[in-house]
Amino acid sequence: MDESDAKQAAATAKGTAKQTAHKVGNSTVVEYGARLGYAASGLLHFLMGWITLRIALGSSTGDSADQSGAFNSIANTAGGGALLWIIMVGFALLALWQVSEAVTGGYGGEASDRIKAASKAVMYAVLAWTAFTFARGGRTSSKEQTRDFTASFMDSTIGRIFIGAVGLGIVAVGAYHVYKGWKKKFLEDLAEHPPTFAVHAGRIGYIAKGFALGVVGVLFVLGAWKGSTEKTTGLDGALNTLRDGPFGTVLLALVALGLMAFGVYAFARARYTRV
């Protein structure tokens, strides 16, 4: 096979992959599954906000204020096991839809759109696996996993630089969330304009989530600077650090309400999202 034949074969394979991904992404099962995934995300964020609010008010249930805490809260309710299986399916199909977007280029077609879709596919696949773990009766801790991850890099200068870079990346993502909320850029993700309450919830939710992510990122940078994993425990650690700071109770309560607002928006997105 000469070079021209190889290029033609590669182009044909690429075209076939795009056609397959487009067909999968536009299937009814994947479409409704993706909407179910957004609804599941709404439930998780609402529960994370509720747990955070209880921590702010000094009446914590013992669950961590992160995704594993939300999953554990679901698992400990009547019918929680069945709901976890449904959530797992929703996140799995949402991850599959994001894979199809990464392959086809989605609505934008830019390289950045593909990278964003691929990263979201990984995130939702992890959430699907976590739901699967809890549905089978297992348990996992986002806080411990994050601490173990950062600890593995703290023994070398290069490793600490890497953790610091990760922290700066998280800060950048948090800043983008704030920008997306303030400018209402999240409306571009929707096929049609949602009710006014959903727009307000989305704006508040994105800003609050962005602020929380910013705190997580700053703690990663500080942990890398000090060579310590004490504060690098993800969202739960960041929120507890926020509580212990000046005006901590008020700030934590505001973040909690913001996370709950994001959950409300995610429920609305399940109905109005562009799939």
C-alpha cells in the first residue's frame, strides 16, 4: 500500500468513525439517557449543597460535602439502591454522548470543543463507576482518593510542580465557571430558552460552583508549596477550610445555596439541553 492509499484508508476510517459516532449520539436511547444523566447531576449537586448547608449550620450528617457524600446519602435512603442503578445508567449514557461529541466535533466543531467533550466523557464515566460501586454496596471516598493522589507526587520537586499546575488548572476552571455564570454563557448549551427561574438558578449555581472550585485549586497550590496533603482533599476539604475562615459560616451557607441552585439548573438542563 503506497502513501496515497494509506491516506485514503485513514480518511475512510475517520469518516466511518464519525458516521458511527453521529448515529450513536443521535439515537433515542442515548438522547434520553443523556437527559437522565443531567438530572442525576442535578440530584448530586442538590444533595452536595444540602450537606454543605448542614455543615455550615453545625448539624452535619457525617457525609462529606462532595460527590461521594451525595452518593452515600442516596445509598442510605429507602429505595436508594435502585436509584443508584438508574443514576449509573444516566451517567454512562451521558458519557457515551460526550464521546460521540468528541468524535464528531459537536455543534462547534473546534478542537477545543472536542477536548471539552472528551474531558466531560471521562468525568461522567467516573461518576457512572462511582454510582455502580455504591449500588453494589461498596463505598469510596473522594476525599481520601484526592489525598492519596496528591501524596504520590509530594516526594519530588517535579511532582510538587505538577500538583501546583493542577491547582492552577482547577482555579482556571473555577474562574471560567464564574464567567460562564455571570455572562449567562450556559444558555448556549441549551436548545431553547428555559424558564426564568432556571436562568437565575444557573447563574447563581455556576458562580458558586466556580468559587468553590477556586478554593480547591488554591489549596492544591498551597499544598504543593508546603509539600503537604493536609488540605488537598478536594471539595470537602475546601469547604471545611472555608468554614474555618473569616465569615466562614456565611460564605459556606452561600456556597451551599449556590450548589443547590446549580442542581435546580441541572434539572432544567435535562429538559432543555441541546442533545
